[in-house]
Amino acid sequence: MAEQASDNNGSRLTERGRATRERILRAAADMMYVKGVSSTTLDEVRAASGTSKSQLYRHYPDKDALVRDVVALQAAELLERQHQLLRRLNSLRGLERWRDAVVEHNALRNGAYGCPLGSLASELTDQDEEVRKAIARYFDTWEGMLAAGLVRMKDSGVLRADANAGELATGLMAALQGGYLLAQTARDVKPMRIALDMAISQVKAYALPAEDGSPPEEGTGGR
């Protein structure tokens, strides 16, 4: 991740060294998100981070090492945001608020650039098996947050007992990632909202009628 005790050559880092590494990593993450991994060069990262060649190559002797840390950084930040949105999910209204939060956040860029993790997956999973496995684990964690919320909805009587939380979570994730791609190509988040609405409709098909005494709805905050 961004802050480590040693660099990729095994040398221990000073506080100044950690700050330099963080600056390089942040510049690379921002550029790779906007331009793509293949179109981002180490020279561009060096210039954007204000570091010398010797500083850059001390921390990242090759591009592969930098890309792996970029993937880890983007995943950590995305999963933390999603955790904040989904940790108390236990209602259909809360699921709709999660949808609103991710769509509204993507609308800030008119859908450009796509999902920070999904865009990396599309470029890297056929090129680096280690990165592919890491990204698969990150998606599993993200999908697991959705599944956990759906399980809470089953336990509290919002959804029927026969609702398969894992499959519904996979459907939501597929709709989200497909929605990111369609919004990116259209430069419009409307297809993303439609895809998520359809996936949420499938969840609602398992809803039980509301009864008095049902648990209060716990929503998700803004992203």
C-alpha cells in the first residue's frame, strides 16, 4: 500500500522517503485512472510527482511494481467508501440510497473513466496473474458487503427466507460494473441507473409485506 516500512529494494524508509513514495503512488493512481495503465509512463509519473529518476527507481524499479501498488491503493480506498455505504444496509430503501450514492458520484464526471477497480481489471487481468487474483479478491470483498446487507434484510424479515443473498449480490455487482461501462461510453449515468434499478427490482421480488414492528430502515450515507 501507500505507506510501507521499506521500499521495493528492501531498504527501510525514512519519513521523508515514505512521503516521496506516497507522492509517486498517488500521482500514478490518478494518471492511470484517467489515462489508463498502458498509456501512463514512468517518466510522466516522475514529472507529475515532482521526483527525480533516482527517487522513482528506488521506490519502483519497474512499472509492474508500481501498478501492483496502484491496484492495492485504489482497491483500499474504494472498499473503504463502500464499507461506509453498506455497513448498516438492512432495508430496500437503504439499497436504493446506495444506488443513488454511487450513481451521483459517477455523475460528477458524467460517467467518464468508469469504476476505479473495474477499469484496472479490464486492462490488467489478462496480463498479470498476480494482479488478476488480487482484483478478484477485492471484488469478492465488495460483493460480500452487498451480500451481508441482504442477509441482514432476510434476518429482519425484509426479504423472504428463500432469497439467495449471494446470487442477488452478484446480480447487483454485475449491474453496477456494466452500468459503469455503459455510462463511460455514453458519458451519461442514465444507463447505470437503469441497470441498477433492474437489479434492485430483482431483490424486491423477494420482499415480504411490511408489518408493524418491522425494524427501522438504516440507509447508506453519501459517497
